Amino acid sequence: MTNKSVIKNVNEHVGESVVIGCWVNNKRSSGKIQFLQLRDGTGYIQGVVVKSEVPEEVWDAAKSLTQESSLYVTGIIREEPRSQSGFEMTVTGIEVLHLTENYPITPKEHGVDFLMDHRHLWLRASKQRAVLVIRAEIIRAIQQFFNESGFTKVDPPILTPTSAEGTTNLFHTKYFDEDAYLTQSGQLYMEAAAMALGRVYSFGPTFRAEKSKTRRHLIEFWMIEPEMAFTDHEESLKVQEEFISFVVQSVLKNCRAELEAVGRDISKLENIKAPFPRITYDDAIKFLNDKGFEDIAWGDDFGAPHETAIAEAYDKPVFITHYPASFKAFYMKPDPNRPEVVLCADMIAPEGYGEIIGGSQRIDDPALLEERYKEHNLSMDSYKWYMDLRTYGSVPHSGFGLGLERTVAWICGLDHVRETIPFPRTLYRLYP
């Protein structure tokens, strides 16, 4: 009896005949033997067709196959140490499902615009597949970490009446006869959830209408936003470094083959274990000035070159803490000993990948929050519900947000964040 299998599980069928539904990734021939490079989404395997060992119709079917043609292939699985997967298939039968003609993405070099126009097909490439497998493992590890750490997943709304951060970079839409916006963060709603459930996290899409086209920015991206009641800034930092350590080590354990497929230097990830180094914003400014950066002074926010210079001094993610309140979000709690700075931190990834986490302790004093409303010209009516969280049983609480795509880019060692999501939305791209 011939069993149906997937390539990932062929190790369970050594010496057996199996049927696999697959596509032709590539093929070559040496006269009386054809070598089919096959993929099925779970992995890759080479199918060997020997002319003298198969019926003529099987040989002819193999000859007719083109790149990305689909088929059911039948064959016997055998161990092959020279193969990357460790296994090979001796083909005994082929049922052609569809012969592809003029597949647009060939083994030759293609420009980025061409590949992005054909993103729906580019996903089939081995590197792109590997990135999506790693992304899926990162998501799985994120959920495992929070589930095992006593967090409850809560889903905030995507349509909101106000901004989470008081900015104007929002996508506007109409909610019947009211104005509404696509969410740029679920944080404010997660604070409400934390007051009900203690420790919560959200995992969903967010939207930023920023006309930025750097290698770190997407218009639509996914955010993980935990919030923790009865938790101060220091406790939050410990959760963050344990969280990132857990995710990286999970990818190393479960996606080593995919990391190799994307060309990642795995040794740089093996060192990512808590604790992580920390420097204050003050020390970061001094460090940059000493390095010759004359364009940055106390009170300025960091740009990509500044973050990269700081990150290059470490082989792990580094926290930059205690930023000036002047350019941070209205909800961040001031340092009681120095109110011009806030109890916050950005986690900067190594190797020039920039900020992957931003977090802070939140203001829990209703009088101070009201002052911030006025300073940021926020409507008391629109944000009344957020004030209620301080009016009725306010507690110290902290939270942070992780950008999934930047994290994927760092762990995979990718040059651009556009390859970290199946169908990226960038400044000039809404197709496909």
C-alpha cells in the first residue's frame, strides 16, 4: 500500500513507497537519469527518475515537467547523506496536474520591483519560504511565552475614535456618521484589560500613515503589546529581556535549517540570552558625541544612524532608558527623582536593526494625566474612558510593544523589512 506523505515527514517512511503532492522547483538531467528538485511547502526533496527502471510514460512525464509544474509523485524513500534533507526519492510514478509555461521568476537575477510585483509567486522561493517559517515560529514562541507567564490574550479594536499616541499619522475613515481611524496601537485598550485581568497581551495588525520608505518601515505591521498591572519599570525590563531571549532560543531550536537557508550567522543569535545591557539616554548622548556625532544633543530623539552606532557597541540587544519627556508619549510616567525624563526604555537590536521594543511605566496619577492631556491638546471627552482607569482603582502598571516585522528582520538577518511579511504594504505599494 502506498501512503500519502509530505516531504517534512519522509523520515518516517524510509524504504516505503509514498505519494507526495508537490511542485517542481528545478530539474536537471544526465541523459538516462532525471533529477527533480521537488517542494511541497513543508520542505524539499530530490526525486530521481531512472529511465531503465520506470515505464516509458513516467519517463516522458518527467521530461515534460517545467519549473513550478504541479504533480503527484510516487516513489520509494531512501536515506541519502549527501542530500541537504538527508533523504531522496526513487521515483516510480508521476501524475502531472498542471504544466506551467513561462514562469516569470526564473533562476536569473530579478529587480526588487519585479519581485514585489510578483510577490504572490516570489513567496515560493526557498529563502522567502524560510523567512515565513521563521516568522511563524516567532509567533508561536511569543504566544507560548505569554501563555506560560500568566498573560491573557485580549484583542483590542482596529477601528478607534482617537489616537493612542497623540500623533496625526493615522488612516482616517468614516464610521457611519462619525470619524474613525485605523489603530496605530492597542495599548490604551490593553491598559483597560490589565485592570480587569492583571497581565494581558494583544497580537494584531497596526497601521501608521507615515510617509517613510526606509528599510525599517511598513505601513501595515503586526504588534505584540503586553500590559501588566502592579508592575513597575524595572520589572517590565526583566520581562522584556526574558521574552526576547525565549523567542530567539526557540527559533534556534526549531528553525536551524531555515536560518541556514536565509544565510543567517547563527553564532550571533546564540549569544542572545538575558540579561541585556542598559544605558541611559544621558549616557547615550555622551557616547554619540564622543563618537563624533555633532548632530545630536540632549533633547533630540535618535535616528537610525544613532541607534546603529549605539548597537554596534554591544553583541546583545541594549536598553536605552530614561528619555526626555518632551518627545515621548503623554502616558509615560515621569521619573520621581527627575521629572524631565520618563520611566521608559527602547530595546535596540544588534547589527543595525534599530528599535524592536518600546515600553514604559504608565502614569497612574489622575491629576498628572490630566495635565498631560492639556499639554498635548487631547480632548477630555474623547479620552474620558482612559482617565476612568485612574479614577477607579488606579495602580502602578507598565507595558511595552514589540514590532513583529523588525524582529523577524533582525533574527533572519534581512536587509529590508519588506521580506518579513507575506504581502508588504509600503509607501508606494498596495499591489498585490
